[in-house]
Amino acid sequence: MTKVVIPWAKPDFWGAEKQYVNEALTSTWISGGPFVDRLESDFKSLCGSKHALAVSNGTTAIHLAYLGLDIRPGDEIVVPGFGFLAAANVALHMSAIPVFCEVNPATWCMTAEDIGRVLTPRTRAIVLVHTYGNVCEMDAIMALAQERNIPVIEDAAEAFPSRYRGKPAGSIGTIGTYSFQATKTITTGEGGMVLANDDNLVERMTLFRSHGLLRKRHYWHEVPGHNFRLTNMQAALGCAQLEQLDRIVSERRRVYDAYCERLTGMPGLMLQQFLPNVDPVVWAVAVRLDPVVYPQGRDAVLSQMLEFGIELRPGFYAASQLDIYDCSSLPICEALAASIVSAPSFPTLTNADIDCICDRLAQLARS
Ligand SMILES: Cc1ncc(COP(=O)(O)O)c(C=O)c1O
């Protein structure tokens, strides 16, 4: 097997990560503890939200959002047909119905128009996935959702801390969810966060996050809750990562700009587009391959790049291609799935690495 020289992702620890994790261990607060409180407090201040709940990962964040909204069996939840499909999977676990929606072929995100086409009287929530660090067109979507009185969950797992009209992705809808998995912009190994402003909603989610137990009375299950808590050790890592956020973001911007400089105008490659009011922090730089210029297809390009020691990732499969969902054909999502590859985009990727990746991609194009 060829040795991977440039991996797709790599977490970097530049600050007090080891020190804070050690502090958590030494304190013996290894389940809940002060780093969890601090991470929630720092995160909500940064995002301008009233409440933040730290959770065990980005999938439980979505699950908690559904529980907070009292999603019931048979409720319909609108989710994009192209993107990471955690929101659809959690819907199935709750016997809710994921209703898949087309996305815009240039931004790869859902639009108000796409969503409007799939709403029904049974729609109980809309989940926006801000794919690869892009942000959906929030003004039009929020206007539609408010008109129909449907809560909006922003799955900002890939879009922290991208902004829409200056507001952080995840802070605009009814609930925002985030992932701190190892490849994400800040990481706690596994982890996540839920943001919301509504006090009652947050009280419900707080209960469901921890066994449905009320603190004031031991072992009294108020609701059939889960254990979705983040540990103090993971939160310690998260606090240190947040302290490095400016540096992480500026290095990610450098990486994105370097790719743009090389890839814009390169035959056969089309970068993801961002709306003018979106200020993205790109989680993964991704391109569409033109089948005329790359006739070997997406999967062959991935293998050929791997032979050069460079790990690219394929785009997501469209929901309509996966057997676990009841989803009719989504031509735009399927076309994106067939043609997108994403490239290494982590903060310590050097400009020389980026040149090498772009040179290799150009070399694979049909001349
Ligand atoms: C958009 C999106 N939502 C949710 C998740 C799930 O997050 P986690 O892996 O932390 O459960 C991911 C991926 O990790 C994601 O990319």
C-alpha cells in the first residue's frame, strides 16, 4: 500500500491542551467539571447565544435538539439530500421521517426554494447542514420557517466559526449544533455543542442530556433521558483549542486562499461557491471534477492521488443512493456526489503541500 504523505486531516495542539487535560486529571474531575462550564460559557459568548450545552458529539447534539423540540414518530424533518447525513439517521432512530431536499448546485447547500418544495403540514423541523463550512441563505430560510412556524436546526458541525451577515453559523436558527470530532475546526477528540436562546427549550434539552434527572432529587427521572454529556477532560481540550481559535482560523484562511489561487481557472475543476454575505471558515476545500477533463471519474482520481501519497476524500453520497433511506431520485445531489472531491485543509498544511496537491490534480486531467 502507498504511504500517505499528506493526510486529509490532522489536528494540531498549539496551546495549553496538555496542561488543561492534566489539570482536569489532577483535579479528579473527569466526568463533569469546571472545564465543561467554561467551554459552554466561552462558546456561547463567542457565538452571541444565551445558552450553550456541551454534549458528547455532533450526532447527540442533533438528537438532543430533536428531543428538545419533542419530535414524535411520523413527524417529518427536512434534511439535505447531499451532506453528512447524521440528521437523517437520528430522525430514523426516533421513528421520524427524514424528507430529503435538493441543494443548490453551486453552494451545495439547501435554499428556501428547495425547502419550500418539500414542506407539508407534517413538517416539524428543518435541518440546515452548512456543508464544508458554507452557510445556507439564512434570511430567506428563516423567513419561510417563521411564516410556517417551523423550528430551524442549524447543523454547523462543519461551519464553526463561519459567519452569515456577521453572525456565527449555528446562532441564527432555533437551535445550532456543532461537532468537535478530530477533523473539525476545534476538536475535543469527540464532542459537540448545542446553542439555543429559548429558556424552556434549553431546560428540556438539559434534562434529556443527563438521564432526565432533576438535580434537586436523586434518581428521579423526569423524562426518559440519555447520557449525552461531555467529559471534563474533553472540555479541557476544547477550552485550550478555543484559546487558539484566531490562529486556527487564520491558518485555515491561508490554506483556502492558497488553494483558490491555484485552482481558480484550472481546467476541469470548480470550487464550492459562497454567497456574498457568507464569511466562511472552510472545513474542507472541495471541488467538482468536470467529467470531460477527468473522464476516469471521482473514485479513480482518489486512487491516483493516493498513489502520489495524497489523501483526498470523496463527496458525500446522495441520500437517494443509500439503501437505508426511502428517498426518490435527487438529480442535483447525485451529480454532486459523483463529482466532488475534498482536499486536505488542516491548519498546518504548508503552501508547498498545496502546490504539490494542485500539481498532481492538474497532472491527472486529460490534456
Ligand atoms: C454536518 C455534520 N453533522 C453531524 C456530524 C456528526 O458529528 P459527530 O461525528 O461529532 O457525531 C458531522 C460529522 O462528523 C457532520 O459533518
